[in-house]
Amino acid sequence: MDSKKEIYEIEFTEDARDEIREIYEYISKNLVNQDAAKRLMRKMRKNVMDLAESPKIYAKIKKKDRMKREFRRMVVDNFIVLYTIDENKKTIYISHMYYGRRNYL
């Protein structure tokens, strides 16, 4: 019996890359806390990379885009990471990263 787990590829959309960059700059420059910004980025990276083995670990949300893709929501500290799963390509797309108090729906 082969219990080999399937590993998904992870890709970031351009929007997600921009949002992550903005969050990092805001924390490091506006809040003048580069250490906190680096910690957040390390934690976010670890949580995102964990999705490669367990992409369905987080709950689906009611948001869908015009392509009818289902989004899932992962919380990392005070931030929400939205992602979709393409089962055919075995790829996870990190779509957005928002501050948790922002209305992302």
C-alpha cells in the first residue's frame, strides 16, 4: 500500500505579491518594526508552504470570482490569506493577503 502524499505547486498572483510587499513595507517603515515584518513574512511563508501537502485544511468562504473558483481562507496573525486550488494542475494560487479587519468579501 503506497501512502505517498500528493504535493501541490504554489503560485502567487501578482495582486498577492503586491499586497504582501505593501504589508511588509507598512510594518517595517510606517510602524518602524522591521523585525515584526520579517517575522510575519517567515510565518506566512511557512503556513503557505504547508498548504502544498494539505491544501484543503482551511475552510471555504462564500467569495467566488467571475470564473466561479472557490476561495479558502487562512489566517496568519492579523492577516487573511485567500487562495484557490486547481485540482487538475495540482496548483494552489495565493490570490490575496488582507489585513484581518478589512472587508475582503
